Amino acid sequence: MIENVKSKYISGDVLCIVPAMNEATVIEVTISELVGLGYHVLCIDDGSDDPTGAIAESAGAYVVRHSVNLGQGASLQTGFDIALKGHFDVKFVATFDADGQHSVHSLADMLTCFDENPDLEIVLGSRFLQKDNSVPFQKRVVLKFAAYLARFTYGLRVTDRHNGLRLLRLSAVEKIDLKVLGYGHADEFLKLIKRQKISYCESPVEITYSDYSKSKGQPLINSFRVVFDRMFQ
Amino acid sequence: MIRNYDRIIGKVTARLGFVIATISFVFAALDPGAVSKIAQALGVGRGTDLVTYFSAICLVGLSAISIAKFRHLEYRNAQLVRRVALVEFESKYFADER
């Protein structure tokens, strides 16, 4: 366990849920970094065709495998269910992307938010609170507009509606039951925050847009799919 | 109906809609003159137009029900896969705790 110099909590208090599908080329770096800093890591191998699960396990993560691909929302819910089983002695659960976009330093910063507010239940990462963000122009416009719309659809003032880096207290995990299987789960998160009256705040996070993460990331046209899927929830 | 597909009222409404649509189409084929009279009474004009509009509504409704049914099955499949994954995970790492 490594003490977080900024927070009263330590990295061992956090279970990082890392959903992964066919991420064999990058998963080792992501998992090793988290494990090296003392975080508990649970990798959800979401029906990968490549040895993602085996590599994650050899890097020090616990691995749970979906026999078929279900989607990121389903993977996160599997992780939440395991977190609530009590096998891990943790106070917090983090959701962390496997493709190396997220920074472990951002996660440590998010942990400090809980020091200041004992009633806080979820810290949402926001790439737009980071001064030097490298968000591509098109993506920035769409994401900022989507965040603005969240004021009307959910009554929540957030600056980044689709950020995968989140830190949840276990009490918040109990209130989250994701039914959206795919990428629309980010919207469902906001809906549940509003409905379950979960206290939240945002924290700046650093996102690294590598060629790999760009190729694996969701094209903007997918935002239409998310909206369409929401209609049939 | 779409959001509540798994509820009994949603299932009954879907089946009722199917029966009404089938009877209507059979009626339209057997007595086109009556359809024209209904169309005029409704202000649509021609019976053919009424059948076209009704078909379009049926098509959209059928698509919506199919999507809802598919989503429902997808969710249940996901629950099954996740349950299997959980059992395998616990027997692999925490067998002695069970």
C-alpha cells in the first residue's frame, strides 16, 4: 500500500475497475502502473479474443471474464457487484479505462476530494477542468454541448458528461445499478446520481490522446447511437 | 409500452395491437368501399391513403416493440453472462471464503 501524500486515504482503499476488450497491447502498462502504486485492480475481460485477461492477471490484477462481449456498462456493473461482495477491503471504487487514456495522478487527486467533504459520494473526472487539455476541437465542441444539455435532461451541472474516470464511495456503488450495457452508461450514471440524490463533485483529470486510444475510442457519430439507445431504455 | 415491455400491460397492449391491425387489414381487403367511406369520414380522402397511414403507424409501432423486445432479451442475456462470470471469479480467487 502506498500512502497518498495529498489525502488521508491510501491507494489500498481503492478498487480500480478496468473494463477491457482486446486491449492486449496496452493493458499491461495500465495495470502495472495501478498495481505498482498499491491500488487493488479488478480487470473485466469483456469477451476478448486476444490474451487481454491473461496479461492483466500476470500484471497483478484480479480478472473476471465475460464469456461474450456485453459492453462497458455491463462490465462496470459486474465490477460493482464484485466490489459489494466484500472480498476486497476497500472504501472506494474507481472506474478506469484500459487504453491508457487516464492518469493515475488524476486518480490520486480525486481521492483528496473525499477529505474535504465527508458526505461526498462520487467524484466525476472532467477533462475540461484541466487547464492544458488536449481535447481535439470537434470532440470538445460535441462534449461541451452534451454537457450543457445535461442541465436540462438531468438537472445536473457537469462539465464533462462522458468521462470514464470516476471515484465512488462504496455507499454510492450500492445505489448504482447500470442497465445500459454499452457506452450509454455514462448518461445512466448521471441519471442515477440525480434520481438517487447522490452527492457528487467534479475533479480535473488529465486525458492522454494517443494514436492507440484515438483508434479505440468512440467516434463522434456514436453520440447519435447513445441518444437513440436512451429512447429505448 | 416500450419502457415497460416486461410488464404485463405492455405485453397485452402489443398483442392487442397486433390483433386489431390484422382484423383491420382483412376488413380493408374484403370491403374497400367501406374503407373509403371511413377515410372520407375521417377527412383523409381516399381509402388507399388511410391504409397507407395506418400501415406506416403499424410499421413504426412494430419496430419500436421489436427494439424493446430485443433490448429486454439483451439485458437478460447480460445478466446470465455476468452471473456465470461472478461464479467463475469467486471459485477462482475466493473459493475458500465460500
